Amino acid sequence: MLICLTASHKNAGFDTLERLSANAEHAAPRILAVDDAVQGAVVVATCNRFEAYLDLDAPEGSSPVPLVHEAIRAVGTAAGLEPEELRTTFGFVHGNAVAGHLFAVAAGLESVVIGEGEIAGQVRRSLERARAEGTTTPDLERLFQRASQTSRRVKNETGIGGAGRSLVRLALDLAESRVPDWAETRVLLVGTGRYAGASLAALRERGATDVRVYSPSGRAGKFAASHAIDAVTKGDYAVAAASADIIVTCTTVEHHVVDKAVLIEGREVLAASASDAAKPGARQLVVDLGLPRNVAPDVAEVPGVDLLDLETIRIHAPLEELGATDAAREIVGRAARTFGESREELDVAPAVVALRKHVFGILEDEIERARARGDEDGRTEAALRHLAGVLLHTPMVRSREHARAGEQRAWVDGVAAVFGVTPDAAASEVSRPQSAAGAADAS
């Protein structure tokens, strides 16, 4: 059984999402440890979303709720959040609806910015992390691989994402009114993480040429060299921050990289040197794309500084008008239905295997008897094999029809009633009824 626990910009506060995402790295192993019935877990954590996709081995007819509550407790323990709070926060998706939800997420249809380009890669990396942690299962593998395929179809066949929509571009759109001329704007990029390349590309599209990069982890030199910009050293960071017109932070470190003290220190150095590089008190915009937050709230106390963070961006984000087309949602819907049908067919697979084993077991017994009675030319054997194929044809067709109609149990019960075959019998020696001739021989 596939389950999804989802917290996003639609149903959770920014502070809660920040706590969840900041502690997401080892959430899947914690979830797996709660009960043997939790067979797999893949966690998708982004700046506006935390989701846990679970593969539960719950007995038919039993409720998954106790396992879900234990999984939520494990997530809360990792994030330092009360389980009761998370139970009222998390949305709950189960069954075939899980595929539709993930496919829409991967296609960017559930993002703050509809059609954003980064989410597909984040979904793909979530599966890779689950593989590395050993928490995925065949069902989860199929689910996430199909999600990636669907997101590519949406991108290739519709206008979604065609304009390169992303949080980065939306943030710069919101900053546009504060920038008289991008070519004259001094920009400091802090971080070389997941949004750094997209941020630089978006800045250049707008005409920004004076862009420098600083990395708290020391990767600025390599990033700068590969993107033909200048790197800022640790010793020059405060001055570079104070002299920038726009600071864009996109680092994955778990501490503030820009705060009031850094800006004040840089301004004091500039004032003491009487440098014209920047004027103390000049208007500055700080764009925080980090999660956890890269920028301390106290920067807003510095004269002339405006802070634009993910929470503010989310509030101002336009939604459907950015291009979520009916065609994109139709692709997602079809892909989800196909995935559900294929899973339902897999659900009857053990019973199909048991029935085929039962029939072919009888067939081999009768072929042996025919050979013992002189079927030297193989004509009887051929006729028997043809008959077995004909007899199996209709049950096989009906198995697929019942599966796609959600009536797997009716087919499995029918096979058990008519042939005395159950899925469990496939794993052991199948007792085969003797034919009338065999019974006569035995007597």
C-alpha cells in the first residue's frame, strides 16, 4: 500500500516547513525503523514542501492509520516537532491517488510557481538519496521513475516550464521595481548550492554583469571560474556584502550567512576608507532563497535594507495564471491511471502464477500418461498443450479486466472457488487433482 504524507505551502506554515526540511536528510531511515510493516520510504524535501512516500505492508482490510501515526511521530522526533502538531498539518494521500499527487508535484503543478523547473530534479534526487540509504522498494522505484518520465512529458508537450519559471525568477520579478538598471547593479551571490546556477542565469538574462560570488563552505573559487565571475574571499566578505545593491543567498548551510553585524561591519569599513564603492545607508535588497533561512531577520533593522525571503515570495506568488494548462493536468491524470492499472495487475500476479502452475502441472501429468500409452509422434501432447492455452486464455483476459476495474479480489476469489487455487499455493507444492483416467488407474 502506497501512502503519502504531505506538508507544503498550501497547508503548512513556513516555520514548520523549515524545521521539517532542515532535518529531512535521515528522516526516511527513522520512518523505516518504526515497524516492520513499513517496507520503504522516500522523502521529498524542498523549500516549500516536505513529503514522505511510504510503502506499507498492511494486511488486507486493516487500517494503515496506526502506522501513519508512528511515521509522523518519527518525523516529529527528527525535526523536534510535536506529533500532534504534525497530525493536523500533514495531508494524507493513499492508494492510486499517490501517483497522481507525485506526478503533479514532479511536473511543477503543485509548486508556489506553477511549472517551476527545479522540482523535477529535487524529486529525482530524493529517490537517489533513498537508494543510498537503502529505504526504497520496487513499488516506490516504479512510482518515482514514472514521475520523472511524466514531468518530462509535461515539459515537452505543454507550455509548462517553457518560460523557465522558478522561485529565483519570481524573486527577481518582485525585485524589478527596486532596480533602475540591472547593468549598473552590483550583485553578490552567496552560496554555490542548488539555486546558485539558476540565480546567476536569471540575473544575466536581466542584464546584470557585475556579479560576484561568496561561499561559506569555500567553493566560491571553483564556481566563479566555471561561470566567469569573480570570487569573494572570507576576509573581503563583509565589505562585499555592504557594497552590493542586491544580495542573493542560496546556500545549504544551516546557519545565517547574512546578518545585521556583517552589514554594519562592512559599512563601517567602507565609511572609514571613504570609498566610493558604496555609500553607507544606500538602498539594498537581500533576497533569501535558502532553507533553512540564510539571512537573519535582524538585517531588516539596518537602514535602507529590504529583505525578500521565501515566505514573502510565496505570499506574492501568482498561481494558475503562470501556465498550468489543462493539457498538463491531462497528461498527469493519464499517467496516474496507467500507473494504477499496472499496479492493480501486479496485485493479481501471484494468483495468476498459481493458476498457471496448477494448469500446467495437470498438463505435464497428462502428457506423461500419454507418452506411457504410446504417444510416440507427439500429436496428443501438442493437442493437450493447445487445450491448456485455450482454457487459460479467458481467465488471463478476465484477470486484467478485473484488475483495471478495481475488482482484483473478485477474480482471486473466483479462481479459488473454481480451481481451489490460492496465491499462497504458488510458493509451495500445488496439490493437483487426479484426472478421471488417473483415478481409474490408481484403483
